[in-house]
Amino acid sequence: MPIYQKPEPTISRNEISPLILEQTTVMPNVPLSFSRESLGLSADLIRKYNQPAPRYTSYPTALKFKTIEDRSSRSALLADLEDAGGPLSLYVHVPYCRSLCWFCGCAKIISTDTSLADKYLDYLEVEVRRYSELIRKGRKVVQLHFGGGSPNFLSPKQIKRLSSILRGSFEFDEEAEISVELDPRTLSEAQVAAFMELGINRASIGVQDVNRKVQEAIHRIQPTATNAKTIGWLREAGINSINVDLIYGLPHQTEESFKETLQEVLSYDADRLAVFSYAHVPWSKPAQKILERSPLPGADSKIEILIQTVEKLTGCGYAHVGMDHFAKLEDPMVKAQQSKTLQRNFQGYSLHANVDICAFGMSAISQSQNAFRQNHKDLDTYYSMLDEGSIPLEKGYLLTRDDQIRREVIMRLMCDLELDFAERGIVNGIDFSSYFGSELESLRGMESDGLVRLSESGLSVTPLGRLLIRNVASRFDAYMGNAAQSFSKAI
């Protein structure tokens, strides 16, 4: 199925549902004028707010996780899982990739030997079974996500085996969302068929940029024909939701070059687009130092690319969801933001609330109401712990009551782009304005700079503040302090 040239949108503001128009106080979906000038974004403000800040896929962030050094700590972390009820979300980390993309910040192993995955699946099966024995019976899986690495490093036979491992230990809801991240460069039609047997109904493909010069600089050559072939296979297989990942801030990217990337990607007619800011953290991901051989866009260029991306995509029938996602107006993700049920976790934005995340594989992070648990990042250690009869945890964190309150506030801010103080107070059993008095006072400067609007009853994020939402959310983070320099910059 070839890609096609999508016509210029003819949607008028009068044709958009009232629910969509209600969002315009935060970010209009069809902006009439969206520029640095209209936003009031000066060079001084860019310098002021281009500071390190978390992306808040968790709170506290993974930097707060502590190494597990005794059996009692391990038992305390697992007790939260054993005692809980309700639905489950599963995550499976497949760490293998055939080649290294120099921008990548994921936990991965580079190899072309697919037989390595046989041993990995042997151990994954042990981990899944051991975990499932701890979980209360009757808890159904409502979400499953395969990430990496590259899940399509696995052969069709290995994919089918992975399906058997999971379905042999867990009961799946009939309407479960099952999604996979795919690398179009190495995907085959047989792999697509195997994933369909597994039950995949959502797929995310990594594109990053279609410009050849950019692709060479990041060590990821991916022709347009490859993307078109992948999308064709997925559509023909019956995948009802396709997401395309892009990254801005990569070497050689300019406003003009990224405009061309957006134009081509729009022709893919994806249901969702994730447009991520490149996180340059060479102190923790040494391969990223290679990118410094080529010119990286500065903060001024990155913010211009982001602004034109929002304007282009919202003008072509996509809603701007959360911080970095775009979805067609009828997409469930848009509806979730409208109804204030959108969630945020280690997989980014999600539709599923009040679920425990059970994560399997090297480096995978599980999340429950009171705890985070992270597996060993070293594969040999992951294997040896399973050999010893343990669940292969390396780090964990038990949340305090204050952590839980701040986690909920930061998530709602990242998802809803506003806070109702009375509502948040009732949910958390606090007097919001008193509890967060110093945090709200610290936002006065942001209010003066046009990032937020404050009143006695609540806080709302402006269109300018949405571009800097990480900065806004960090004001509610009790742990920023000296850890701030460990994060990528907000712009």
C-alpha cells in the first residue's frame, strides 16, 4: 500500500466539536497565529528556561531509585505487588538492536545474531512465571507493550514463543491494548504476521527524520520507501492505530529541513505522532558524543522547530496532546485528555489509569501504587539472579505519602495542563494552597513571564508554558536540587 499525498485540510473552527474548542485556552488545535512573537518568547526567556528538567515519566524519577542490598528491602518492594488487586499493564523489554543509532538513550545490546534471543526468552519465561506466581489470581491484563531495543529483532518463531510465554501466565482482557515498537529497517512481513497472531492492535514506528544528511549523522539510514512498505504491511494486517516517532534537535536539522520531514510524514496518514526533543546526555550515553562531530541545533533553533511543528500538525487535523504527542481529533488519546483521564508513565502518555505495570527483561521498570522496581541493566547479572531463584531486581523505591501526592499533581499537570486546587485537595486529602504554598509562590516568576496563569482556585498553563511544561512541573518536584544537572535541558 503506497503512501499518498494528503490534501491540505479544509477544517474550519466551526466544524470542530465544542469539546475540542474548550482546549483553546491552553493550546488551540488550529492556531491562527503561533510564533515566537505571538507567544512572547524572547531570547532572554529561552536562555532563562533552557535548564535541565525531567520528562516526568515517573515521580520520583529513576535517579531516586536505590540499590537493593538486603532481602527485607526486596520483600517490601514486592509486597506492594502481592497485596494489590485490579487490572495489569505488562511491559516487555527486548534489548537487542542490529545497529547502534548514535542518539539512542535506551538500554540496548547491539548484535546481528538472532540466536541470542533464544537464551533471552528462556530467562524471560522464568521471570514471567516467577512474577505471575506473586500476583493475585483474577487480575486481567488490559495493556501490553513491547519496547527495546528493537522488538522486531526477534524472528517470527521467537515472537510466537514470546506470545506463548505471556499468555501462559496471564489472563488478557478481550479489549486489551497490545502495542509494539518497530524498526522499519529490519522489519519483515512475516514478523508483522507473527505480531498479529500475538494480538497486536497498535504499532509505533521509529522514523526520527527523513532527511538523508541527518540520517547519516545519526547512523540511521531509512529510506522513505522503507517507511511506506512498513505502513502498508501494518494497514493490510489490520492494525487500527499507527504511531510515528520523530525527534527534533538532531545534527543538521533546521526549520526548513524539518518542515520537509513533517510534510512527508503527514502523507503517511498516521493516527498519532510523537515528536520528541532530542535529549543530549553524553555523560550517561557515551555514543552521543559522536553527534558532536556535526552541528547540533541550538535552543533557538529547537524552539522554532517545535513551534512550527505544533502549528503545522494542529493545522492538519491533529490535536496537540500533552507535551510531545499529536493525535487525530477522533483518537482515544485526544478524548482522554478532554475528559482528564490521560495518564503518564514510563511508556509516555497512556489511556490506562489505576493499573500496576509489571515489566520484564533487562533494565525493565515496574510500577505500582507504592513502589518502583527496576531489573538489572547488566544482562549477565539479570541471568545469574534468575539462576539463583530470585526476581532480577537491582533497584527500587518505596514512595512516601508526599511522593504520592506530588506524583499525582505532576502527572495531572503534564496531562491536563491545569490544576484545580480544590479538586486536587479533595483527591489527596490536603489543603492544596497551604501544602504547596512555597511551590505556588515560586511560580509567580513564571506567571510574570507568561508561562502560567494563577488564581485562588487554580493554575492553568499558557500556550508558551506548554512548550516549557517540564520547567513548570519541576516546581512541584521535591528532589530537583543537585540532581537537576543529570537531566537533559528543557529545550
